[in-house]
Amino acid sequence: MPSQLLLLFGIIVIYNFLWGIFNLVPLPPLDGSWILFRFLPDKTFADFKIFLSRYGFFILIFFIFYGLRWVAGLAYILYYFTTGRMFLL
């Protein structure tokens, strides 16, 4: 395969990993919060659930500005484990 095509496919795979990991962050606007809320007991963590539901959007904005570097690192690690090669531009 041409190297440009392999680079394009690599970029597509990295972005898919990025979106998948980002969507599983346990903050209420995202799908990861549904998973988190299913495993937390209702009586013990009711106040925490209300806090996340109320301020989750603001925490998410903060996470987008300062936490996406970790998500990108995880995506590159998943790419390496999936393909066996480092992703280099």
C-alpha cells in the first residue's frame, strides 16, 4: 500500500480511539456517566450524582482544555497495541 494511504488510515484510527475514550469519560454530558451512575450505590453517592449532574458541563469544559493530552496519550497507546507500530507523522 502507498505510504500516504497508510498514514490516512492511521489518522482515522487515532481519531476513532480519541472519540471513543473521550466519550467514556465519566461526566454527565457524556456516556461514561451512565456507566458510572449504574455502578455507584444510590444511597451513598446521591449527593455526588447531583453535583456531577449540576456542574458536569463546567468540569467537562475544564477537561477539554486541560485533560485531552491524557486522552491523546491513551489513544496512541491503543494504536500501538492494536497495530504493533508507533504512529509517526
